[in-house]
Amino acid sequence: QVQLVESGGGLVQPGGSLRLSCAASGFTFSMNHMSWYRQAPGKERELVATITSVGGLANLAGSVKGRFTISRDNAKNTVYLQMNSLTPEDTAVYYCNTRLTSKTYWGQGTQVTVSS
């Protein structure tokens, strides 16, 4: 079955960096777009970034442009989110996402907290 497992979250000071990873299994990873979403407390889940099956950038939220980078390694079935210059507004649970035909899959999420 499809599995998406995020890792790499944690507590970081403002201005710091984190790299999130999402290990995928159960489908042909190299043929699918992959996305990162986030959900802050009391807010709706929002799209952060999408990467195409061949590594092109398909979407990037305006709030993270110039600070976050999405990438993938199809040999490792893993998608990454490099987050730099983090601010408290980036505090959220970050989710990995993909769509297969008409079904959407989510990971369990990884908490990112930006605080001094």
C-alpha cells in the first residue's frame, strides 16, 4: 500500500534551517508529482510546494519563495524540503502528499516549531 513517511522536523530558532524528508513506497515514485503542505494551529492546510516527477518546480507558495526549496531523489524514493531563514510563521505540521489517479495520500506529518 502507499506509504509516505516524513522526518526531519523539530525545534529551531528564527533564522535557522531544517531539511524535511519524505520516504515514499507502494507506488511508482518516479512517475508522480509530490507536494509538501503545512497546517499551522487554527489554520487550514496550505500547499507549500510541488515538484514534478522529473524534478521540475510545479508550485511554490509566495510566503516561502526565496527561502524553501523542494527537491527529490527518484533513486531513493524520497522528496525533500529545504527550509532556510525560518520564522515563527513557519511553525506548522508539515505533510507529504501525492495523488494517484483519483485518490490523495498523506503522510502522518512532522512538526516544525520556530521559536527562540
